[in-house]
Amino acid sequence: MNAKYIILYNPLSGNRSAKKEVYKLDDILANNYLDYVEMTPDFDYKSFMHKVKADERVVLCGGDGTVNRFVNEVDEEDLNKPTFYFPLGSGNDFNRDVHGKLDNTLINLNNYMHNLPVVTINGKSTKFINGVGYGIDGWCCEMGDKLRAKDSTKPINYTSIAVKGALFQYKKTNATVTVDGKEYHYKDVFLASTMKGRFYGGGMMAAPDQDRNDPDHKVSVLVFRGKIRLQVLLVFSKIFTGEHIKKPKMCILHTGKEIKVEFDAPRAAQVDGETELGIKSYTVKA
């Protein structure tokens, strides 16, 4: 008997390519009944999932931000309804972490939507699936948002933004990082990010040894610091292969279940790619 799949797709994902790429599912799920539903900015995930019937399956199509919004808005009991993910974003870090490649494979989201860490920023708490970027990575998202506001059709070159930030524009801070009650102090900090998975920022392997299925649900905190900007840039470029951790004086990793990060000056943060401005601190509970 053919199954019914409800295809939820975000037309803005993948620099607006998702509204075309989503129809690959016609072939991938051939001989099944497919109902395509375009998600508008005010789409109500919660009420939608309430109405999903026992014999229906949901396919969520978009990027990491789409998955983030889904897990934060849907009631816990509805997260057990058969739900799959078809990656159509520009970064696809969640897919990169759990599957490793883009090959038209549907990911069973039910395996990953529970026991997610919660980040609290300015009193607002949200779950996250990949990581919380704080420092130059948040600043890159801030700069990208400004460029997108000027021209929404032009692709954003985050690598170029990061290079300029590391060499000239981004202002370093001092940081206090508290991991399970133990306090650490760092100077000349470029970022202090907390990771549920290994990847964020479109392929940055910030925490190469982080396991999102860790039985204790621990997260990893990466502190990246340095005095000489050219050296910072050279080491930062290795974050895409995970080799940055071979420089332990510049790249420090902590693991734990309760995290607090404080900067001595406000900086931008990003949660699964969504930007938060003027942040002095954040906390994470795993």
C-alpha cells in the first residue's frame, strides 16, 4: 500500500533554490502519494502537526534554520510522529553531521529531535540542533544579514566576511567560560561557541569529537583566541577540516552539561544560523 507523505518546504532555503529542488521527491518517493505544502514565514508548525494522522508521514524540507524552528515550535508528543528531513539549505550542517553527504537521502528526524540542549539568551530559551556561535561567527552572520537586506538576490560570501573580520574588522574580547561550575578566563578571544554536533557555519568542524548521540548529552565548547591576526587567520582556516584543535594554545575545547559564556563587551551570536545582536552572555543546559 502506498504511503501518504506531506512535504513541508521552505521556499527561501538554499538561496531560494528549495522551491525547485523539492520536486526531486517526485522520483525519490515515487509510487507514493505526495502532498506539497509551502511554508510561509508565519506557518504554524504546532497546529499543523496536531492534525497529522497516524497513517501520514511528514517530510521537512529546508535548511538548519527550518529544522530549528520545527523542533522549537512543535509539541513534544508530536515530535514522535513519523518525520523525515530532506536537506535543501545553503549550509546543511545537520545533514553533514548525521549523514555526511548530499545524496537525496531522507533522514529520520525522530532519531534526533529529543534531548536537545537549550540555550538561554536575554531570558529567552530555545533548543538548538547544531551550535551556538558567539564572537566572530555571530559577527559574520550579522554582516551577512546587512548585505542581504541591501540585495536579497545576491549570494553571501561568508568566507570573505570571515577573512576580513579575522584580519582587520572584528574586535576581540575577554571571555569567562564556566563549564559545570568550573570557571575559565581567556583574553584575545575571537569566538566561544557551544556545539551539539560537530559542524556549524556551512561546514566548519568546530568540535571534531563532539557526538550528538552522547549518552550523557554533553556539549562541547570551543574557545578560539590569538594575539597575532595573521596567525589567527591561518589557524581559523583549518576549522573546516577540524585541524585547528592541533593548536591547543589557541583553540581550547571543554565538554560539559551546563555552560555559561560571558564577554566583556557585547557581540553578535547565532543559534543554528539565526542572528542575535548585542549579546553579553549566554547559557546552555544539555
